Amino acid sequence: MSSMSRTTLTTNPVTDKLRSGQPSVGSWLTLCSPAAAETMAHVGWDWLVVDVEHSPVGFETMVNCFRAAQLGGAVPMARVPWNDTIWIQRTLDAGAFGLVVPMVNSADDAAQVVANMKYATRGQRSSGGVRLAPYIDGDYRRWADEHLAVIVMIETIQAVNNAEAILAVDGVVGCFIGPNDLALSMGLTLSDTGPGTAHEDAMLEVLRAAQKVGKAAGKHCFSAAEVTMRIAQGFQFLALASDGVFMSAAAKQALSAIDLSGRSADASQTGTGQLY
């Protein structure tokens, strides 16, 4: 999927896709491992988001995950812990091509995200050393104000009700629905989600609001089939699982396929070097 240049960049492949109405599919990095990030990038995801909100990743490890993702051809991004000026500034300086910012519940919250991500006179981001600057064709500050992927999270029913106003804020590129926190805010359990539920209606309401103001809507998905379905609905910024989820699923599948009696072993498939 990804076609990100590994030399100099004039634009941001993710922002370009979202602004042109195309889907952009990526995944989450939760294992705190640059090696895992590089492996995931080589799969071909458009982007990889280092989850700094809900994983134990440290700042220097996050920077190395950015490097590894970029080396593998995926756009490096992060979900910061909060709409915090210091976190946002440092994470952008560390090399993120965009940020996913949690718990944006109002247009004022969204405006604060934009202000934190853009330089004066459009915002309040402080100017300093930026790891990405050598990779940018031209002045980084101008590039950042135009091309950073500014993604706000809509993950409460309050945010759903304010979705149109949130997405209409100048500078916001799109939104990302957090389905689990949205369910919590609605007093729902996971069994209360899915087609025909109030939870699904709320997510589709966000999609309609995004389409009305010409911005991209996205969400975290739990299967490839769901990603395909959401693209058909009109969602664009779509995450599938995470490095940890993929590793766990593959390990469980492999372990469950082992017959400890050895009766079903196929000698022709041993020693191939495909799985260690």
C-alpha cells in the first residue's frame, strides 16, 4: 500500500490520500519494539501509529520506532497520551508525520489540537530542532503546517454529538473513532455493539458529519473484513489490530496446530526453514 519515499518528501502520503478521498490503512505499534515496527512496515501498511497512550513505550523507543517504520516504507505516526502542548511538540520534533490525539470532545478541543501542531501564526508550536527536517524538500515548518496528518479522536457520545463542529475546525485532516471508549461512554458492553445497535448508529453519525464537511473519518477495526466493509461505507483512516495482536494470533494458531502425538506430521513439510 505504501509508496513513501525514503529520501526527500514534498508532501505526506497519508494526508494526500485522506484529502483526496482515498482510504489509507495502517496498524498500531504496541510492543515497544523498533524491530517489530520495521517488520510491520515491510508488510506494506500506509502508516504505523506508535501507541504512546496505552502502551508502556518510552520516548526514545518511540523515536526508534519512527525510524524503523520510515526505513520500512511506512509513514510514522503516534497517538499521544493527551491533547498536551509539550507531548505534542516533542513527539512532532521526534519525527512523527502526524498525530492521533485522544478525547477530543468539542470544537474548542479540536482547535487546541491544531494550535499545538502548527507554528505561529496559525498555532503555538515552538520552533526548534526537528529530526524530520533533513527528509523534507524545502522548509520543514512550512511543510509541517500544510502536510502533517492532524487526526482527532472521537470516542465519547459527547464528541459524536459535536462531530460536525469538531471536524469543521480548520486544520483538522480527519477523525478516528475509538470504538471501545465510545461504548463505555454510552454505558454499553461489547455485546451491545455491532450492526443495528446504537453504537453502530453513533459511528455512522460521525461518518456523515465528516462527509458533510469534507473531512476523513476513520476507526480502529478488528478484522480485515471489517476494514473492507468500512471502506465501502466511506471511512478512510482505518487501523487494523496491532503488532501485538498479530503476533499473538499467529502464535496461537501455530501452537493449536501442533499434534503432540506426532501422528499427523507430514515429513515433506519439515525442515523447510519457513517457520522456526
